Amino acid sequence: MSTKPEPDITIKINGQKIPINEFVKTVTSNVIDGLIDSLKLDEAPRTIEIELKR
């Protein structure tokens, strides 16, 4: 049984890095992975960058 590597996730709000725990990292990674998987890309992404402006 192989395990996924720990996700490397950074969340910044108004330019300030917000500390997040392992649970938030795992949930965020799984949600983003699910969204990306639904795009049916030709190759697996190595890096994913998301920027949300409001």
C-alpha cells in the first residue's frame, strides 16, 4: 500500500501567510485534486497554483 506524500500547501490572505494544520492541508489537497481530476488533462499536474481575488 503506497501513501501519498504530504501536501505542500500555502494559504495567504491579503498577502499574509496563514498557518494551517495537517487536517486542513489534507482536506484542501483532496478537494483540489478532485477538481483537477475532473478536468481530464492529458498529463498529471506537478504544480497547481490557485489565486482567488474578491
